[in-house]
Amino acid sequence: MKREGGMVIYLKAGSELRNRLNPDVDYYTRRVVTQPGKTIREILVDLGINPGLVAFGYTRGRLVRLDHVPKDGEIITLKPPVSGG
Amino acid sequence: MANGLAGTTLRIDLRNGEIKRFPTDESLYRNWHGGRGIIAKILYDEVPRDADPLGEENILILNAGIMSGSFIPAGSKVSFGSISPLTNGHGDSNMGGHLGPMLKFAGYDMVIFEGISPHPVYLYIDNEKVELRDASKYWGMKSLECEARLKKDLGEDFEIATIGPAGENGVLFSCITHDFGRQAGRTGQGAVMGSKKLKAIAIRGNRSLHVHDLKGLRKQVKGIIERTKVHPNMEPWQKYGTSFFMRWSNDNAVLPAYNFRTTYYPDVDKIDGDQLVEKCLITHKACFGCWMNCGKYTKAVIPGKPEVHLEGPEYETGSTCGSNLGMKDINHVAYINWLVDELGMDSMSSGGVIAFAMECFERGLITEKDLEGHTLKWGSVDDVEHFLDMVVNKRGIGEWFAQGTKRAAEKIGRGSEKFAMQVKGQELSGYDGRWAPGMLLSYMTADIGAHHNRSWTITVDIAEGREKVEGRAKIVVYLQHIRPLFDTWCICRLFWGELDITHEELVESLNYITGWGVSVEETLRISEKIWNLNRCHYIERNRANGRFFDYPPARSWEDKIPDGPGKGKGLTKEQIEKMLDEYYDARGWDRQGNPTREVLEDLGIGYAADNLEKLGFLGKPIPGGIPPVRGEKYKPKAF
């Protein structure tokens, strides 16, 4: 359900980032009410998540940067940085 | 053997071609867990302290660990080890691909090479058949070229490891290559292999491995597969691998650019992962037992040069051979990646050495005359190609740079040591630690010289505050215990770091495979034991207090980051000293960085304390005693 003047997006995260996202839809996913026009970076700041902990977003099979402006209902995976296999 | 081991260990005397077979000693594995652990123990016990790393007395070890070849996720790795010619201490480096599992399927857990062959040879293993074969016709070939030729001559089903001209010629940061782009890159294992006149290893095997509890292992792995299939990180990882972190590194002021002069690279989008996928990607590649397929098989196309095919560049090569060299086209980065792969050089050290030489050229410390009439300018692929030809053939000043940045700086002098970006002789990986104090401490204290895989703390630094150094040492110690465990077991770290497979689950897998019944805490103690033994070994060989070796180059504290998001940021020398003090305290070492008897005896390696004591480098007892647990797991702040 949308808030008045707002929109809903869904953020997904695994590994360490999941602990910071506090998922509420399923194990990996959090429903977020936000304002249209905000970037992923701004939304992360609103959620109290340091954008430095997110390498990029991934939505509909493609990578998006943190300056991406989500659309209503968009599902975005937050990909954390990692080093070395 | 129903314990994950193949059952046989090979010892090969290259001087006379004698091949000995021994039953694999399970107790050695129980105490050291394979891979880098067993390598550490054998190197410590067998190699004389004054042995030349490129001489007769050094040994080269190939060890497939305890979990490689089982069907647990990414059980694909194999470790090479010897005294490193780059650092003059314990050296080990691992690679993915298929070589480790194939060694075990052929029936062998480990191969130890002794001595130097009188002529070029390669090791041929086809199940029971083990031979040293003449390699004269392969000597002089480049790495990928040699792998292709051996597959053509022996069969596509052989797994091959090769060295290139760099290893043959004693370039100290040479690597060992496998699977057309997987490298045991760090610590100069390729130089040791070359010094032994061992050009390649070719293995084919079709035997079974037996585990302690197949039913339990199968059930566990099935659960892991189901879970990881739907993990949010899986799909982006499969599609992009690590190459996409360039932009993130740039945004967060850790990307090395222009020989670590800055962390801001305005052209980062020209060499980032989306450029790689758009312009270079041919197909995805995976190692044995892995469905992440993080490897990217690519082509590099540059007008006037042949189209070349390679695996990569992944993040480390993309940064060290990209932004660090001022490259502005992903094809140029890929081409340099291919060059160093073919020559058989570690791409991280190569990037460090080239960048150091470029800065020396810019400052007039080396000239066109030194470079046979060529320049060595930022961003020039042609200049890099010519310079690497001088290095690999050790022509003129190429001889200096073939020994890595530390030794080259000693030759060049005139203040160049300040920006020779290495610790203990090994070049830094693709992260600048000036505004990531935990990362800098990780480089400073890594047991094999600067290397990101021993401990990687940048997200911890970001989360905990990048100006603050207090408390970081304990986390570095913890990471230095857990991350190298994967190189001990010979499995890939990514399922742990990326897909939430826990340390506890991996120890459960280990117990299903071996039947040992070990605990998580025990595995960490074994890793700590390996770390301490390597520290003692380093001090015993290099004969000074440990602290002496743990400093980064002076650029790390004298130069603040000049521009970009990290402008003006940097650590002071006092902060670096403080981090070292805290680190030694956390390890139970004295403030000179020397391990104490109490710690070494607690870990069951009191003999190393005896050896340090004889040399006068045993740590002084700690007032109040040593910490009962060394290292502290990072627990993110909740909010």
C-alpha cells in the first residue's frame, strides 16, 4: 500500500548487507516507502545505510548505479562489495 | 581412504628424476588442514634458513588440500608453496580451475619437488603413471601458448599448469598459470618453478575420492545449492563477476590511480565492468564444482595489434593494470592483462612494478636512454609492452624491475623507496589504505607480504569510521585467521563472503568429508598456528625484529590523498605505529612484533620459540599474559 504522495519499492540484500537492511517482506526483501525522484543513494541514507556499503544495484537483469532513480514498484537488489575468492 | 584424501604423496627429485610415493600422512592434515597449512609446516621443517629461494635447496609444493575435489561448493582450489624469492619468507599462492581436483582424481594429495633439473622437464601424471618428461620443445613458450600446445599433444582432458618466459628467466613476481587464465600469482611461485627447470605440470585422473559421510555431505550440499540458487547476490555475480567494483572503489576513495598517488580516477567509467561486458566479453567461465561462474572470458581489440583472448580483467587486475597505469580504455587494460598472463607474471605485482617505473620516468629517475629510446608514459599500452619486454628478458634496467619494486627502488635510490608500493617485497593489491586504516594494517602485517586476500576490511573501515584506527587490529587478526582457512582447505572464499555459507557450515562439511569432528574454534586456532609459524619463519630467515618489516612505504603517511572524495585524507605515522602496537597486543606478540613463547606454546609450536630464542628474536613476555583468544569477530552495529 502506498503512502500519500509516495511510492513503494522493494530492496533486496544478502550477506552482511542484509543485516543492515532489516528485511520485512521475506528473508531478503524490505518494502520501502519513498518519494518519487529520489536516487538509490538518497534512499539508502534515509534508511540509515551508509551508501559506501553498496557497490551497485541490480534490477531487471541489469546493473544500475546508486544515482539510479527507482520507479514505483521496482525491485532492486543491493550488491555489496566483496574481495577475493 | 574415506577422509577426502586421495591417499598418496609424491616426492620428486628433479636432480636425478627419482619419483617416490608415500602414503599420505593423515595426521599432518589433521594438524595443518592441507593447502597453505601443510606447505607452511613442510617449508619450516625442511628448507635451510639460508637457502636461496631460486637455488637447489628450496622446494616447490603442490597441495590440493582436504576439500578440493569433493562436491562441496567451489571445492576447486590448489595451493603452490615455496620460499618466496620476492619476500624471502614463506610463500604460497592458490589458483582455481580444475587442477587441484584432477590431482586428487589421479590419486595424489601433494607433490613435492626437490632440487633443480639439469634440463627442462614437465611432470606428466596419468593416474598411476607418473613421469618427468623432456620439455625442451616447450621451453621458451608463453604460458597460454604452452597450455594449448600441451593439451593438443596430450589430450584435452589433461589439466595443465605452466610457467611463461618470466618464470624461466627468474622474474621474481612470476606466476603459475592454469585453465587459460587462472593463476597462482602471488609470491613468485612461477620463478621458483622456473628455477627448477620445471616448465609444466599435466594431470589426468579418473579415480574416486571417498568421504567419511557421503549421505550427510550430500544432504548438506543439496541444501546449500537450493539456498544459493535464490540468493540475491547470485545473478549479478554470475553476470558481472568482480570487475564492477572499480566505480565503487573510486567513489569510496580506495581505487589506486597513478601508482597509488591518488584514489580518484575521473576516467573510471571507461575501464569499469560494464565496459568489459559491452566491449570484451565472449563468455562466462566457472571453476570445478561452482555455479557462480565469476570468470569472464574476453577479447581485447586494439587497432594495429592482434586480437587476443584472455580471462579477465577482474577487479584486482583492472585496478592495478588499469587506473594505476592511467589506462583509459577497457581494451587496453585487457590487452595488458593478456600480456602479463602470456609472459607468466602476477598481474597485481606487474601493475605495481609498471606504475612504479612510470612514476620514476615522470620524475626523471629513469630516462628514455634507460628505456632503449622509448618513453614510459601513463596510459600508453605501447610503452608498457616495450617495458615488459625489457623486464622479462632482463635487458638493461629491466633487470632491476624484474626483481620487483622494492629491489628496483634500492637500485634507483633518490627517494624512490617512498613510492615503491610494497610491503616485505610484494606489491600492494588493488586498494589504497590511506583512508581505510584496517586495510593498510592488513597489507602491513600479511604473512606473505602485501596481499588483500589475507584480510580485507574496507567495508569495516567504512562502517566503523575511516578516521579511526582504534579497535581495527583485533578485526584484522580475526580476518587473518578465517580468510586464509579457505586456502588451507583449498576451496573458494566467495560462497562464504557472497552467498552466506557460514564458517559453521563449512566446518560441518569438513567433518562430513574427514570424520575428524573438529570445531569452528579449532579451525581458527589451526589458522592462527599457521600464521604464527610463518611469522617465525620470516623472522628466522630475515634476522630482525618483526616490526622492522611491517611498515608500508612512506607515501602511506607522508602524502595525503590529493583529490576526489578522499581529498586531504590520510593517516599519520603515529596512527600507523598505534595500529601496529594494537595488532601485536591482539596477537600476544611483544611490541617489537616478535611472537612470544607463551603464544607459540599455546598453539603447540614451542619449537619455533626455541628457534627464535637462539637467534635473539623471541618476544619478551607480555605483562599480564597473552589474550586467551586472539582476534575478534566483526559484529556490525545494529540500527
